[in-house]
Amino acid sequence: MAQARQHPALNPDAGLVKEAERWESTILGASLAKLPERKPRFETSSGIPVRRLYTPLDRGAADYAADLGWPGEPPFTRGVQPTMYRGRYWTMRQYAGYATAQETNARYRYLLKHGQTGLSVAFDLPTQIGYDSDHPLAKGEVGKVGVAVSSLEDAAALFDSIPLGQVSTSMTINATAGVLLAMYAGVAKGQGVKPEALQGTVQNDILKEYVARGTYIFPPRPSMRIVTDIFAFCRERMPRFNPISISGYHIREAGATAVQEVAFTLANGIAYVEAALAAGLEVDEFAGRLSFFFNSHNNFLEEIAKFRAARRLWARIMRERFNAAKPESAMLRFHTQTAGCTLTAQQPDNNVVRVAYQALAAVLGGTQSLHTNSRDEALALPTEESVRIALRTQQIIAHESGAADTVDPLAGSYCVEALTDEIETRARQYIDRIDEMGGAVAAIEAGFMQNEIAESAYRHQKEVERKERVVVGVNDFKVEEKPPCRLLRIRPEVERRQRRQLASCRKRRDEGAVAAALSSVKKAASGTDNVMDPIMDAVEARATLGEISDALRDVFGEYEGR
């Protein structure tokens, strides 16, 4: 029989310990004799044992002020705003982009019409890795997994009739983040909107590309230089724009556990802070504009605890390690996307249910903005109907569930608080190991994070194959299904049209001005000047994304992996 649990630093209520022992030996013992539990071991996706019952004995020597505190104050366990969603709902920011800028613009206007409150741009693979739509390597990929953007004219079409001074925009772009940020500022200038009025986020998280996603161009160290140049540029020119979204989402999608997602994301965050400090920035000048991006997965209680643990751990890192003085410098503000890797092509309507629970976990965990995946994304880019259902999921949580009416509603749950403590402890242990290796960049170059994620992904897949983890509709509860219909297809004409538009743009520009601007980009990259100013000039001269990326390739070279 299990002994009543006691934290080593806790002076437990002797009466409660005695009652726990009585219950286990009598009530529980009799129940188990009649009905054994479903399996010998229960655990979260991170391998954290899930106890049969949580009680005050599981909280240890908890200090409310130090470990939980008050919303809007360090350590921000209970949220970064004093009233959270009682003052304003999270930003409902559906991730979208496909085909050409014109078609994606129509989707954005559709979403805004139906109640979306922020834009989130998905770019196609050529755009992400610095190739124009007419490059030989882009053939067959233009507009497939996001929108094709090769020039300032494409960017202008993407945001046509969308008031950039009023709408917050998130751009999921990394290796070419500086170019897309410059294009966004250029479009705003054309609308008469000053850079200091722009709000949003550029992902700009190159480290997780080496860890989990692969859309890098340059080696890690020059890539980090571009990241910090964007930090400085935003501080001076776009102070309301978040210069980075440090992403755990893609780390989780690659197969990481919840603990690894927190640990590797915050380790990357530490590396960005250290790089910014080395570049001469003061921590309280930029830390308040750092933002994060997390996954919301299937294990409901673990996910809620994960968000709370990440907030608390980051606050402690910023205050203890970097001596951040401003409270906002220690805030972990984050966007959440429901877990694309959990969507199934089998019985795709089941994805509506998965997404609803994942979205609710994000809200209960205190997210600042949220994207809900569409039911058909395991099959194709989502249709308008599927996107509307995904958006309505958020609106129902906000307006009908009551989950947004009180701050941090699951605080004090013995289970949630114990999981929060355990995730923080395990994540810190990972960060300590990464520190011993020399930090995140060194750990990535050594393949440490990649190997840890690969092992977790392999372990999860074997559990699914053995049916130790049931995936409804995939390895259990299966049905015969007809092939799906009404999927969104990207027509071959999209690529041909994009190439024609790009050729037209090149014919109408001043080639001498383009050449001079690209030379300035190379000169800045070869020295110590901020690369963003010449990139801005190149974009306005109508240099293309591929040409600017090639100018940087000439200086920095390309990363070919381990």
C-alpha cells in the first residue's frame, strides 16, 4: 500500500497524514480489490507520474507570495495582467496564408469580418528560405503552405485595405524575418502609418529552426547577429512591435514533451537575451518586447500547468540571472496554437473536439493570443467553413463557457499546482544541462536538443503502435471512411501568375538603385552596422526577397546542418 506522501521541507499536519493512511488502507484498499485500475502506471506526456489523488500533502513547502503571487506581479504564475480576460479577451489570431497575396488578402478580410481580432501570416517555403517565386528551387512549392511574397508589391497586395495602424499582425518568418519586417514597414509607410504605431510580432526565432523545423539559411552565429539587429531596429523604429516570438510550438510539433518544450524554448530565450546584451543593448530596453509561442497539446491538465510553470520560470530567470529591474522585463507573454501534430486525417471531425479542449487549456493557462487549428488541416489547407468553425471555437470559449470570467481559475488545485512545480523543476534541470554545454547555440551545434526530441518522438510513436496511447480513430475506434471531398487545392496557375507579377515588378524598377542598395546590404553584413537600415532601403528600391537573401548569403554563407 502506498504511503501518504510528504514533501521533505513540509511539516505536515499529522492528522491529515493519519487520515490519508486510513483512507488508503481501508476505502482505497477495498476498492482496488474489487476493481483494479486500468493500467499499472499513469503518467503525463512528459513522463511525470500522475498520482491517484492529490492533496495538500503534494504541495510541499509552498510559499504563496513567492511561488504564486498575484496576477500582474512577479513571478506571474497567475497571469501577466491583474484582471486578465475580465478586461480584454485574448487576441483571436487565426494563422492563414496560401497561394498569392491577393487570395490570402481575401481570406484575411473574411476572418476579420467574422470576428478575428489579429492577423497571423503563413508564408510559403520559398519565402521562408529566401528564394523568389521564380527561382528553380521554388518550382512546385509556390503558395503551397503559405502565401508567396517576393517583393514589396506582393506585401502591399497582402495587406490591401487592411489598416495596419489598427490591426496587430504576427508573421511566422525566421531566416528572412528582417526582409519581411522591412516590407511590412514599407507597406505601412504607403498607407501613411508611422513605424512607431505598428503593433504585432515577427517570429525571428532562428534557433528553433536548427532544432526542429529546418527553414534556416545562414549558420547559427551570423543568424544570431541578424536577430539582435532586428531587436535594435525595433527598439529605435518600431517600439510597439515585438521583435521576436521565441517558439516552443515547433519544438513540440517535432516530438518534444511538455517539459522539453518549456526547457528548450526558455534556453533559446536565454541565448537571445545574452546575444542582445553582448550587442550592447540594456536588458530593460528590450526584454519587455520579447514574446513567446507555445503549443497546446492533448494532456489537458499538464498543458495548463505547463503555461503557468513557463511564466514563473522565465520571471525567475530574468530577475535572478539577468537582473531585470522592470516588472515587464520578467513577463512571459505568449501566443498559443493548438497542436497540429495531434490532428488526424482519419475521422477529421474529431479534430474539432481536440482543438476545443486544447484551446480551453490555453485560455485556462493564461495565453495572450490564440490560433485554433481547423478540422481538415491533416488533409490540406483549411477551407473557409473549417476556418470559421475554428474561430467560433474561440468565441464560444470566450463568450459562453465562463472560463474567461475569473483569473487563473485552476490555481489552488492540488493536481495543477503539483504539476506546475514538477514541470518547472524538470525544465530547470534541462536548462542547467544546456548551460553546462555552453548555452543553447552550443547545445544545438552538438545536436543535444535534436537528439532529445527525436528520442521522445520515437518513444511516443512506439506507445501509439502498442496502443499504450490511444488515438481515437487511428489505432482504436476506427470506421470505414469515404475519401474526403471539398478540400482546398492550390492550382498550378497560382505559380504561373506569381512569376508573371514578379517579372513585371522587375521591369518597372530602377536597376541601378537596386544594385546600389544590395551593395549596401553586403557592406553592412561584412561589418558591424545594423543590416536592417540597408534592407529597408533595398526593399523600397524594389529589390526582391531572394536578391536580398543572396546578398547576405554572399557574406554569411549557408548552413548545411550537422
